[in-house]
Amino acid sequence: MRIDLVTVVVEEYDPAIAFFVDVLGFELVEDSPSLTNDGRPKRWVVVRPPGTGTGLLLARADGERQSGVVGNQVAGRVGFFLRVTDFDAAYLRMASAGVEFVTPPRSEDYGRVAVFLDVAGNRWDLLGAPVVEA
């Protein structure tokens, strides 16, 4: 058993795809035409970090209720966690690409961490290995 997809509600598909693929380095797994439950057109868009199983379903907000959660899917908390093998390189690459970091990098017992915002405004932890002191 595993979690296959987690939905991230976004304002529009293409800027979200550009952020996750071009800025974060995720793979675009699927971008297919689909229909809402009541027959209106939509897209089925899935991105995922290379080499991983769990992906994100990028879902365009449909209606006022869904629009209200764009950027606030977990009530302002960090709700998504991106672990990288080279924290400093990932941080510098993302910052130079314009990713908004809301905290500077810091060291915790569980590793290096900095909080950033995705294209919708959701908070993510960028996580790396703990700093080993000599």
C-alpha cells in the first residue's frame, strides 16, 4: 500500500506545471483532457519528483469554495515536504529561480530546513541531511 497522489489546488494549470517542472525539477507525468463530474472540461495533470512514487495532482480550482483554498490547503501550516540530497545546491537553485523562501535555512536535529512557498502559496519544507560537525 502507498499514497499515489496528493491534490494541490491551483489557480491555473500552466503556471503550476511551470513551477513544479521548470523550477523544482519535477517530472510532468500526465497532462490529459478530462471532464468534471458534471461534464465540463478540465485537465488531469500529475507531476512528481524524479524517481519517486508519490505525485501531485494539480487541480484547477473550480468554483468559489475551491478558489478559497488555493495557497491555504493546510490552514497556513507547512503541509508538504521536499527532501533533497544536496540542500545547499537545491536552495541556491530554487532561490535564483525566484522561489520565495519565508524562512532562511536552519539546522534542526532532523536536518537542514527552509520553508518556501509554491506557486499557489502553500508552505513547503525544503529538507536536507543534518549537518555533520567535525
